[in-house]
Amino acid sequence: MSGQESAREFTAQMSAREGRWRLYVVLLNTTAPWPECAFSGDTVPTFTDRTDALSVLGFEPVAGAEWTWTEDTDPDDPASPVVLIAAIRVRSRAGVGA
């Protein structure tokens, strides 16, 4: 290599907690804190909002990756509210350590 480390791939997820959406990059097998961005307001962040937040955190979507949405609930309480979780594959940008 020419002194540059190749970009590593990760999963970025977004979910709402206490009425606010937050986006975070899952860094497995490390003790490093997960990069995170909280959005203001209670509306779902737009595609551009999410891409901009990833950029600030030092990541970008992998070419061809799309956001996927899934529902999660408390398995012990079938009447619990549904939590929406969005996910996308991302990679670290050049010059950003992750």
C-alpha cells in the first residue's frame, strides 16, 4: 500500500429514543465509543440529513447500499410499542480513523 489504509466497512443504524432520532455507527470488537449523532425534532431525518450526519462522523454509504427498515418490540410484551430501526452499510472515509 502507499501509506493509506483502505476504508473499512461497518453498519450504521438509526432509531428513535425518547422522541429523538439518533444515528450511530456500530463498531464491533472494539472498546472505542460508537460514533453518534442526535437529530433535533421528532420527525424522521431525511436521506440528506442522514448522509450529512454520516459525513460529519467520518463515514459514507457503501456504493449501492440502501437504507433498510425493521421493527423491533419487547418480546416479553406483545403490546409494547414498535421501535423502528434503520440500517445501512457504510465505510470509513479516507483519513478518518475508525
